[in-house]
Amino acid sequence: MSGIPGQPSKTLRPPYRVVIVDDHPLVLWGLTSLLQKAGNFEICAHAENPEQAMALIGKFQPDISILDLSLKGKIAIDLIKDLRHMVPTLKILVLSVYLEPSMVKQAIQVGASGYFSKEDPTDLILEALAHLCHGIPYLSPAIAKRIGKIEPSGNERLGIEKLSAREFQIFKAIGEGVSLKEIAHEAGLSPKTVETYCQKIKNKFHLRDGRELSRFATLWYWKSQGSGIS
């Protein structure tokens, strides 16, 4: 199964505002048609290059951007980072022909919420968007078959040995979707102590904030379940 364990509710809050960033007219037409038929999305604008993307997403403040990783022959990794910095709540679904695990990981590390291969059936994009709308990261089937563990940076490999037993307990619980309050209760710790452990985990993996920790832990947990890592 693609995505993260646990299906999002089929009932979406319409309409989710979307900006599509792609320089291929046929792709734009296909995505526009698909989202219009779905009825849960309002397409605010189309952008064909990074400059237009920054301007239009800054103007419309959409919930989601579907973004082709290759724009005018250039890889748009920096654009993902810039967009998330400008609109921290933005969910970005990368749409790409690039299936290399290093490229997928890099996109996720800088802020993408999901990665969709152009090899996968187009109708699965609605499944991907449903996950993102509910705050659940998504990797399409073709990507999931190729990618290994999600790592915090190109030079820092995720090693469980970095974490103490308590840190790993908290990290794994975050990946399972347990709230910090629930973690504190189950572990017999104060919420402040749990927050201290979270800060230690973020420091070890060079994660900037709680959102990055949550996304990283969730993706790690999903991949660990799929690959038998415990």
C-alpha cells in the first residue's frame, strides 16, 4: 500500500486551495481536469517557473502545491525550501520522473510532504492529496519500491544507535502518531521532560522544529514497518 499506514478519512474539507507548478501544458491540463472532477479542490493558479511559483503562492497562500521537480530543465529543490519558508503551512506534493532515492530524500528533507512518480497512475494523485490534506506524508508506489530509509540529511545517516532507549521510545511513538501529551502519560514523564527529549532528538538529526521531527519520525516509522526494521 502506498502512503503511510492508516487511511485518511474519505471526507475532505472542500475546497482545498491548490497552485500547480509545472511547465508541461498536457500535465497542467490533466491535473486541472482531475482536480476539477474531484470537486474538493479550488485551483488558484498555474505557475511555469520558480519566479511565478513564489509570486502566486505568496499571493494566494494555498493549502497545497503540486510541483514538478524539473522546471525549465532545472531541479527545483531550492524552490521547495523557499516555498515552505514563505508559507510554513503549505503542503507540497512533488511530481517527478526522478526516482533516485537520494533525490526523493532531498526533496522531503527540505520540506516536501509527498513525492509522486510520473510512472504511477494519475488517479492515485487524489489518494496522495487526501493523505496530505490530513497531514499524512505520502510516497507513491513506484517511489516506495525504490527508496530506502528516509534520512535527515545527505551526510547524516539515520542510526538508531544515536538514540538512547528513552529517546528511541519517544521517537517511535511520534512516528506512530501519538501526541506528546499521550507519550508523557504512557512513559510516566512530565510533558516538559518529553519536550526535552524531543529537543535532544532534533539536535542529533539536525531537525529544525517539531514539524520536521514529526514528518521525519512518521516517514521513518512507515519505512521501518515496510522493511522489517525495528
